[in-house]
Amino acid sequence: MDSQLARIYELKLQLLHLGYHGFQVDAMIRETIGAATPEEVGPEKRRQLIESLEKYAYFAIKARRGGGDMRRRPGGPY
């Protein structure tokens, strides 16, 4: 398995552990690369998929910690 595929499957497992459902991760993959599996596309699409999945993972980690811009700000409009 090449390094891009290994990273994609590592990120997929991370997203599952962070609380996403398998069908949600599969939808992220299809939406990003236009194919059901990363094996169906070339290196550039796989790179885009890695970037996208990393962003989802970052978001999930940040949401779990309750940090950053995701919290209500005292005195703010929300």
C-alpha cells in the first residue's frame, strides 16, 4: 500500500474514533474525490482527500475540546 493510501485509511480510522459514522466518512470521500474509494483515483485526488480528511479530523478534535471559535463568547450575539 502506498503512503497516500495508508494516510487516508489512518485518517478514516481517526474520524471513526472521533465519532463520525462510517457512512459519513464514506460520503466525505465521495464528495471530495468523486469516487467511492481512494484506489479509484490518482495521486492528486488522493492528496486533496488527505487534506480534506485532515480538516474534518481537526474540526472534530477542536469540537471535542470545546475550544476556539466554536464556543459562545460572553457578551457576544450568540
